[in-house]
Amino acid sequence: MIRFEDVVDKVRAYSPEADIELLRRAYVFSALEHKGQIRHSGEPYLVHPLEVANLLAEQRLDVVAIAAGLLHDVVEDTLTTITKIRDLFGPEVAHVVEGVTKLGAIPQVGFSTSEERQAENFRKMLLAMVDDVRVILVKLADRLHNMRTLDHLPEERAIRVAQETLDIYAPIANRLGMSKVKNELEELAYRSLEPRAYEALRQKVESRRKQMEAVMAELEATLASKLKEAQVPVILLEGRIKRLYSIHLKLKRQRIDLDQVYDLLALRVITGSVQDCYATLGIVHQTWSPIPDRIKDFIAMPRPNGYQALHTSVISEHGMPFEIQIRAEDMHRIAEEGIAAHWKYKEGRVGAERDEQYFKWLRQLLEWQQEVRDPGEFIQSLKIDLYPEEVYLFTPRGEVKALPRGATVIDFAYSIHTDIGHQCIGARVNAKLVPIRHRLKNGDIVEIVTQAGRSPSRDWLAHIVTSRARQKIRHFINAQEKQRALEIGRRLFEKEARHFGVNLKTLAADALGKVAQEHGLQRVDDLMAAVGYGKISARHVLQKAVPAERLPEPEQPGRLASMMRRVLRSGEDRITVRGADDLLVFRARCCNPIRGEKIIGYITRGKGVSVHSATCRNVLNLMYDPERRIEVEWARSEKTPATYAVPLSVIVEDRKGMLAAVSAKVSGINTNIRSMEATSEQGQGRIDMTVEINDLKHLEKVIASIKGVTGVLDVERATRKVVAGS
């Protein structure tokens, strides 16, 4: 257990003039306020703020940040007010504590879903980071210690916290250049989310550790000898084994076994200067054969988070490939600690101009997200924007543009200007004409070709990766769709009025306005647009706007319509549209949602409401128009639930008995297999199977059981890709 004096000793070591009395008062106050409170682990609650303060001291932050770490839960978990914190510890400490408190205390009222609360939480976090980066540094330390003690939380809550950490907090740490924090957050989240896979991989790596350490020692000795011979000063030379989460991602991405991962080992060389870094690179390439296209110069072109180093992959004399990272001493400190490595306090902000690089991406992200109102879209876009850029491109004038891997000509065009994106018809990449869907590669020189009068189409959404491009295209299409829906809605309403012989000129002036207000709409045009989208029927509006005595009884639906509704709503998997009972509803084939999953409705053209799983990869493209999104839910039923045919794709080792083992495991949990097909290529097997599933919990049980079979590398639910805007 960390003691307060341990924190003080660390602070004095790097800041002898620090205000230790401020820290002592914060510690005593925190101890008094948290007295009697116990964590889930059974420890006194005071252990947590002490651990957070210790992490901040290890990052060599100022006393304001460390005092805020000691006090960060006082306002949220006790009766203490932020005003009292301000009176006792000053405005700066109070400002940071208030920022961290807001990140953790989003009110339950005012938000219809947990998704909206989460989105609001992250919006506040981004704003707080721009205002004072110490807020997020304290929050990251808080999250890191909570992740270290995650085993003591109830399973459901632990999984939710771990997933949020992997999606948001680890990428933020990476964006701030804090690789040490990022790496630990990822490892802890992986262990919590996939404990069986984590333990199996850990055991496999441990069984090879002695052999790998012997190889590393030999490589280190060889390189140390060569550098000493060339008189290149070396501060540190160390070998390391790839992190488990990093290995896991590679196995999943490339669908291979651990035996096929050849870059498990890496060497890191810390030198005294930039000149020594390049000298070391030359000696490495003289000693071992470099692998083409695997040399990366992040010194000349740093990553957006400030990371600088030379990376190269080489092949040893034994034919084994491995990576070498070369950094100067100051680069190494920044690579490990990021913005915390060169923290300078000045008027409550980051004082060094070089720190601005950490916030350029954040200001852009906030600017792009201002137009996003839908919480689900905001969180999805945030996840995309938080991951680091990996492709560096050049304009004809030599300006560098950093975009995510997989970016296309359209993404590049919108990164320059919205109008250039709208009017893009292609590009010259390295002087060669390419179409708008062309994926760009590192080092490409890109010149956008435009045409006046050209406008984006919904098909573009299938060929972009940046949220900026997606938002701009959606905004353009949304405006067009709304105008079209308004015209269609007016025509449908006028047609319905003529059918009943109602003269619209005789309607009360505010009749339609009242109907609009009843549906939460501000204007009559919005009401007519809703009719055009199919969210409200024209007859419903007419019945609300015209006195009942002027309208005959509504016609009963015809035999064909009744039959269609019975067919589409048969079985016990019925889905209802909130606020409407006369819309045709069907489950989307791309994701085939099953009972228990969170679902989203999307009004299609002439086909009714298409219902998707909220996690469907097509949702991000389809939901470009919020007006066509509609709330749907599973209808309650006490009868025996329907079964769903769910396709699964299982990647396995290519060996005898795998098909039988998987089949037996699925049958063993009383699950019917409709079809099963096995193929193999390049040392791997693939089993495509369709199983009958009752609900989401049943599906999770089946997937977990298959993953437990020895030799199974990955299991995923198969989905189909559709064209956006259908």
C-alpha cells in the first residue's frame, strides 16, 4: 500500500521547491472526508486517491495536479462542495477537481438513454482537455488504478468499464503520447474482456520466454559490440517481447497462430543525440539485412502525438525477423510519458509551444463534432478520430496531410476544404489519374481534380474512413433528402385531403401547427417532412387536424395489406415502432438482429422500416440522415420465443478432428446446427456454420463455448455488407 510520504519523496526528488504543505492539507482533508468509506476490494477508500496521486507523481506533474488527484472523488462521493475546495485549496486545484468531477458525474435526468449520457460525458472530457490538460491526466491516473483493481467489480460493470477503457481512454492516452499508460490500459482491458483468450495466449508466450530471452541476449550482445566498435554512445540497449494485446490484435487481424508471428522480439536503442540515432541505423543495416519498406523515420516526420524514433525491421543471421527502435534520450522520455514528459505550468495551461501539437487534433475533432447531434454517431465518430493517423500524404506544394490508414481520395479532398470535397471527381496521385475511391498510400503526392456543379452521392459513404468526410457528405445529402421529403409529404397530405373531400383552405390557421407540436416538431414543414419520410401517415395528420364529424370512418385495410402485415409480423420476434402501428417492419439481412440486441430502425424507400443491430457495421453509413432514423423495440411476449438462423465464421487450426470438436461443443449446449461447411488454405481452417439461436444470451453462450475448443483461433458472427442509403 502506498503511503503519503512515498508520494512526497517522489515529488521532492524532481521538484525540491514544491509546496508540500498543499499536498499534506489535501491528503488530510481527503482522509477525513472519505473516512469510513470502503472500496469493492474491501480496502479503505483513501487507498484509491493515494494511488492516483502516486501515479501523477511518477509522471512528475506539479503539486496542483497531485493535490487534485488526492481530492478528485471528494466532491462526487461526499457532501463537500466545489466552493469549499476552492476556499481551502485555491482556484487552480478546484478547477481541476471540478473538471474531473464533471467527467464522472453526468446526471441521469435529461438524457433518454445511457448512450446519450456517455456521449455528453465524452464531450465534456474533450472540452476539459482543451481548457486544462491536467484534468485528463488526473482522469487517466484515476482510470488506470480502477483498471488495476477491476477484478473486484461485478462482472457486468467490469466489462462495461473495460470496453470503455479500450474504446476511449487508451486511445486518448495514445493521442497524448503516453504509451506507458496506454499499454497498461490495453493489457488490463484485454484481460478483463477476454480472460480465457488472454490466459491461453499468456501461457503460450511464457512457454517460449526462455528461448526468446536467449535469442534477445545474443542479439543485444552483437549490436552492443558493433556500436562500441563504431564509438557510438549508447545510454540504453534492451530487448523486449511484444505485448499480449498487440500479439492478440495481430493474430486476429491476420488470422494466424502464434507460431506464425515472427516479430515477437524487438530491440530498443537509446542514444545521446539525433546524429547518434542515424549512425546507429547505419550500423544496424550493416550488421543485419533490412526488410524493404519497413524503415520508418519518425524523427524527420513525427507522429501527431509527438512520437519520434527510427524504426527498422531486419533479419538476423538465423533468418529470424525482428524490429529495432532507435531514439535519443529526450525522445524516449516523450515516447513513454507523452505530454507529461515536458509539462510546464504557466497560467493554468500547458506553457510550452511544442505542446500545441497535442491539441491541434483535439481542436479539429471538437470543430468537426459540433455538427453531430446524435449520441450514437458522436461516439462512433469519436472512436474513429481517437485512433492515430498512419498514412502521411503530400499536396503538390509539399504540405503534409496525416490521415487514417485506408483513407481514399475523397477523405483527402475533404481534409483540404468542404467545397473541394463536394466537387471532387478524382485525383492525380504521383502524376497518375485515379478515381475517387482509390486508397492512398504512405508518401503519395495527391492533387485533387474537381468539377464545378459536381455534388456528393450516398455511394461515397462506402469509400471513406474519416469522420470529417462522413459528416460533410451526410450534411449535404440530409439537406437534399429533407427537401425531397417535404415535397413528397405535401403531395401525400393533399392527396389524402382530396380523398376525403377536405378543402385545405378551410382548415384553421393553426390546426397543422398544433399537430406538429403534439409530435414534438417546431414547424408545419417539419410535420410534412415527417409524412414524406414515412414516420407519420398523412391520414393520421388529417384526422388530427380536421374535426371528426367532417371525416368518414377510416377504411379497413385490404386483404393484401392485412396478409402482408401478418407475414411480416408473424412469429414471436415481432418488432414494434414506437408511436406508430401502421408501418411495415423487417429485420435487415446484413446483421439479422436477434431478440435481446439493441436495435435501430431506418426508414427505407418504399420497403418499410429496416431494423438493424446497433452494432451493425452498416449503421454508420446508413444513418447519414437522422430524419430517417426511427425508434423500434422488441415487442413483449410471454410465449415461446422464435428461433433465429445466425451464421458464424470460425477460424481454426488446420488439423484433424476440428470439425467434429466444434460440432460436438455446439450440440452439447442443446443448440441445433442448420448447416456446416469447412474449408482450409494456407495452414488454417475455416468453418462456416448456421446455428439456431433463441436470443442474444444464447448466442453469447454458443460463441463462448466454441472459443473454448482447443485449436479455435477466432469466432465471429458473419454479416453482409450493403450499399449505403438503400
